[in-house]
Amino acid sequence: MFAYLKGEITYRNPAFIVVEVNGVGYHVNIPLSTYSAIEGQEKATIYTHLIVREDAHTLFGFATQTERTMFVNLIGVTGVGATTAQLILSSMTVDEVRAAVIGEQAHLLQRVKGIGAKTAKQIILDLKSKLSKEATDAPVLLPNMADNHVREEALSALLALGFNRIAVQKALNSVIAGNPTATKVEDLIKLALKALG
């Protein structure tokens, strides 16, 4: 029904925003990644997906069309509702979800609150072939346990230093994408500190 909303962000928190378009305020549920992406912006284009139920019409919004597509894929999986899909995209990037599914790394999906072994396997079963086809356009790096462990250690260290979790995750994602050769915890922390500074 709604493809996107383009307007002023009149209220924001990590779970939802209010976007004013022509005098109407739309309550839009968002994942943390979108909250980070629109940080500091007064106006934004939010790509939306409307879920209609008997008792509610709920609007979900995303900073990119890629993120919205992943959300739609996730809610198509048996046992994954909109709130769970939103939680997955708050905990992992689209590329991390795609890599975990294609690489059949259920343990990575299980790190998301509320995702058990059964649901993680169902996500992989339902989405692997679909995401593999989509991934032919862009190279997918399958995260191995070591890389993920290094990222987690760097994240813990930066949080211990008092930095905001959302800012730290954003900085680490940027650092890892821009410096694929940085595989040591110390290197990631140093680069992330520069990004956060």
C-alpha cells in the first residue's frame, strides 16, 4: 500500500519513529540499523511495509530497500513474525543475515533473542535458495567463527569504555567493510575509536 514515506522525522527512538508527511504523522516501527542510519537527519525517506491484521494496521520502515526486502523475506518464513524479523535486523546487518543463511550458520541466527534452533533452521531452509539467487549480483562474504569472535570482543571492549552500543556497532560495521584485512581485535578497536572520534 505505502512504498515509502518522505518527510520530517518529528520523533525518534530505537524502536519507532514518527514521520510527518503533509501534516499527517505516521508511527513507523524500525530496526536499530535504520535508527542508526537516520541519526541526525531531520528529513528522510523511509521505505515501508504495511502489515494488516484484524486488530491493527502496523507500519514498518527501513532506511534502504535492501533492508525492507530482507524483512519481507523473513516474515515469509514459518514461525517468524514481524517483531522477530525487526529484532533480527536490529541485531544483524542484511549482509550478515544473508551470509548466515547461505552459509547455513544457524548458530549466528540463534544469537538473536527469541530465535531458537528450530526457527534458525527454518529460516535457512526457507530462504537459502532465494537469497543465493539474489546474491549472484553481489559477492557475499561468509563470516567464519573467528571473524565474528573478533568483532564481538571488539564490541565488548568498546562498550566497556562507555561508548553507545548503536554507535559502536555502526563504527565496527564500517571499519570491517572498509578494512577486510583487519583481523585482530586491537586493530578493530583502534580503527573503530578513530571512527567514533
